[in-house]
Amino acid sequence: MGLSVLLVDDEKVFRNFIGSMQLWGDGRFTLAGEAKNTKEAMAFLGKRNVDVVILDVSMPGKNGVVLSEMIAGKYPAVSMVAVSSHDDYDYVRQILKNGAHDYILKSRLSEALLERTLENIALRLAQVSPWELKKKLRLQAGGWLLGDEENPFTSDNARKVAALVELSGLDGYPEEEKKTMLDGIARLLEGTEGEKMDVLAVYAKKGRYVLIYRFFEETSEARIRERVENSRIACCDSIRRMYGISASVQTCPFFFGDHALRSFVRHKLEEGQETKSNQTMRLAMTIGQQNRLLSAIDRGNVDMAEKLVQEIYQGIGPKDQALYLMVTKELLDLLERLALEYEINLDFVPKNVQLFTYTKGKSKDMLAASIAGLYRNVLREMAQHQKGGKKNYSGLVAGTVRFMEEHCHEAIGLSDVAAGVGVNPSYLSRVFHEETGKTFTDYFNGIRMGRAEALLRQGLPVKEVAAKCGIKNYGYFLKIFKDYTGKTPKEYVAHNGKE
């Protein structure tokens, strides 16, 4: 008999999404039941034997942290997988301490990822650790990269990309404690793998790792670069938050042959110098700032994007001059990705060596105004490209976006929208995420928050605005609004006033 799974989430749309997955049909895994809150979950566990609980972190009332504590105390044999719409690291630490097997952002959750997670739990329950299963390949890869052993990847056709990781701040730790930290950091590095993407962390020496990314289906070089960059950001941020040390990640050039990749990695490791990334040494913008800026860009909200750029610069302290260059590079890198997507000419944007000259001598206010102006111009040019339709989306996704915009005042979810455009909800969710890079819920919430901003500027009461945006749960509305705008509705009105 397969693993028995209980799903706990207050959002019906998410429960429907998980319930519609095909992985429940082959006998390996069984969705034994659903619960909307901690009380229902504990009642279910009191009546039924369950192997795994998939629990939402941010449920109203007793949230997922509380539920994980209760499960750990009363049902220690039950494995837990935490899911969340937001990267709440305080919650992550506590839930992992309570014994959760994994923590997955809903925006990254796919059927393949959930299936792999459950498979790993099944292996662990069978006394076989996924970490141990990977150990052999890791040792073989290290022997090939750093020694003279055979290439362990000759039998797979995956596209490979290498990256070099250098840790700063390890000096001074006792050797035994350092070994434990390095093992934990390797787990974090390999934990950034995604759908059809495997990550192998090979320890080289003196706080340096070689990461081998393997892509089994992805063929687009631009998409591969984007996924590696997302992994880089997640790695640096996770290591800084969890261990209090900084990490730099240098992505190697793309090679079509394993031999060329191995030679380049060896050359970089033998240079005898501290690895300097052609990317930033640390994450200058926070995840929240990036998400809000991307949301404003996606909605074409020029004013909001300009304000967010200004706020990012205002957050840099007077004694932290080095962050000016780092923040500017991250903001310009984002513009470059937009330019590629919309085929916009960005010859006027400074790059590489020019960047230092561009920032030198400019005050914080001057630099903020200059970059905000670039965003304003690019977003306006993007708007011209969008007049013929929503980006380059397929007819299905473009029609879905139109349906969402026309019905964002209604309390509807994925199933309702899927019915409106005439497709299966699970299929729509997958296609929508593949084309837009966002989950259905995140995209729909972005549309709703754009409507909420307009209604607030008209002077409508906040509760009325929430209702007119199709959100019945007032507390949920407040949370989502702040996530997307960086302000509470009251703060937003104070800053923007009536139209």
C-alpha cells in the first residue's frame, strides 16, 4: 500500500490543485483526506493513520507552525511537508526544527516536484536517505572534476552548467562545527533543484563548492540562465539567513562538452585567488522588494515601479556605499531580462565596466532618479508592445488573463476560471505557470491588487474594496495587499490620496 497523505490548507483552490494531480492514481500515493485548518487536521489524524501531512504555513487561527508542533508532539512518526505562498524564513526554521521533511513555495510547486518529494519521503521511511543515495554520484563527480576518475555523466543527455561557490566567514569555527556547517550548506545548495533540474554540490576545498546543474528537458539557454540565477539568489540568501555567513556564486560559461566544462572549473579552482563573482557578492535587494517590483512591472504600473526603485535606494545607509553599485546592477539586470523578453533595445543602459563610471559621483537621490527614469521608459515601451496582446502568450493564456481581468471582482478561483475558458483546471494551472512564470493565484492576486489600488484612490472603504476585488476574507486581503504593495491599505491611502 502506498503512502497515505493528508492535505491541510485553507484555500480551496490550492486543495483542488493538489487533488487533481495524476500522481494519486498509480497506487504509490493516496490522498486520504483534506482539512481547512489545524482543528480539522488534528481531528482527522485522531481517526485515520496517515504517513504524510502537507500543511500550509499561513492558515488563519492556529497556523502551520502550531500544527507542526502538535503533529511532532502527538504523531512523531508522521512526515510533514510545509507549503507557503511566501518566503517566511522565521517559519521555515521553526517548522524544520519540528521535523518537517521539506518546505516548498507554492509558486514553485508542481506535480513533478511534489511527486519527487513524496518519493524521497518513501525512501527515507524505507531507511534509505536521499542524501545517501546522492552521495555516490557526488563522490564520482568529485573524482572526475578534481581527479582523474571517469566521467559519471556519460550516460545522460542532460544540459550541464557549472557554478563556483565561495563562502566567507568560516574562519574561526572549530573543525567539527565547520564540518557540520559545510554539510548543512551542501544540503541547502542541492535543495534549490526544481522540476527537471538536478543540482549536485561537490566540495572542493577551503569553503569552495562546485555546483553541477543538470537540465533534463530545458533547451532554452535564456531559460536555463534564468533558473540558475534564481538558484543563485536562493543559495546566497538561504546561507546568509541560516548560517550568518556570506556566499558568492560565479556561474561558469556555457559549454557543449563535459571536457570543456571540467577544464574551465579546474582552471578557476587552480587560480589560487578568491573567487570573484561576475554577479553580486550578496543579495542587495530583498526577496520582498523583488517580488513587489516584478508585480508592478507585470501590471504595467509605472508609478509604482518608480516608487519602489526610489524606496530601494532610500533603504541604503549612508555608510554602505558599496550597496549602490550592487543594487544598481541588480536593477539593471532585471531591465535586461525584460528587454530580452519584449525585444526592446537597451543600448543606453550601462554594462559591466561602464557601471562603475555610471554610478561614480552620483548621489543616492541622483542615482535613484536615474534608474527610476530608465524603468519608466522601459515600462512605457513595454506597454506599446503589449497593445497587440498580453506579451507573447498563447491564445489559452491570453484568454485566461482577459477572463481574470473581467471577473476579478467576483469570488472565483482556478476551477471557475478554467470552466470559463473551457479547459481542465490542472492543465490550465500547469500551462499558465509555464508561460507566465507565475502561479495562477499569484497572477490573479496581482490583477486584484491593481484593482484594489485604484478603488482605494477613489476613496472607497477598505472592506468594500476587498469585497469588490472578490476576496471574502478581510485578513487575507490585508496580507496580500501588503505583500504586493509593501504597504497596508491605510498607509497606501496616506501616501497616494484620492484621484
